[in-house]
Amino acid sequence: MASWYRKAGHDDDARRVLLAKQRHRRRTLHPAGRLWGVLLDAAVGYGYRPWLAALWLLAFAGLGTTVFGAHTPHPAGSAPGPGFSALVYTLDLLIPIGGLGQRTAWYWTAPGVQQFAYLLIAVGWLLTTAVVAGVTRTLSRN
């Protein structure tokens, strides 16, 4: 059915059919496979809804800004660096390409905050990759 929709030029309908196929397949998996399937479905719709990754990035940016804004960082060096901005620091962690200068200028001593920063780095790599793949797919289709 998805193949027919694609040949007819209905890519959105083909993706809906393939997404339903993945969701149906998930019911036949063992518990760990079902859990992984639920995560993939929620994060990027099994790759058929990569725009969800952008929404997750925005949610993590808001969460990071809140967490880092509630704690006081320490400068990483003795030379004056850029002033601390919780939003820019969060974006510096989430966006794996380039650098905004915040990640290397500040460090945390509050328990759990540095571990949260590491989590944001990992989440940023995964979600940014999904967003880039979705944009690339959209551009190559057009």
C-alpha cells in the first residue's frame, strides 16, 4: 500500500502506512523491544516524523535553561570570558556543531548539574542528527 501511495505521489499517506506498520510490528516484540519502539515512536515517529526531534530539542532547551538558570556556575579559567547565559549555555551543549563559547568557559560544582550537562550533549547529538536527516530527506525530495 505504501509503495502504491508513493508511486501516486502521496508521500504523506505512504509515511502514515509505514508508521502504522511499525506500530503494529512493535506489538510482536519482547518487552525491551517494545520499550525501544515506544521511545523511537515518541522521539521521531520511527523516522517518519523527524520534526518531532525538533520539538524535543526545544523542550530540552527550555529544561536546560531552567536548570542552569537556577544554579550558579564557576568560570573555567582566570581570564575574563563571556558572561554566563543559561539559554546560550544550553544551546552550546545541545547543538553539536560549532561552539558558542559557553561550554568551555563555565563549570558546575552543584551535584547533578554536570551530569545533566552530559545528558544534554548526548541528547543533542541524537536529536540534531534526526533533525538533519529529516531536513535532508525533505530537501532531496524537493
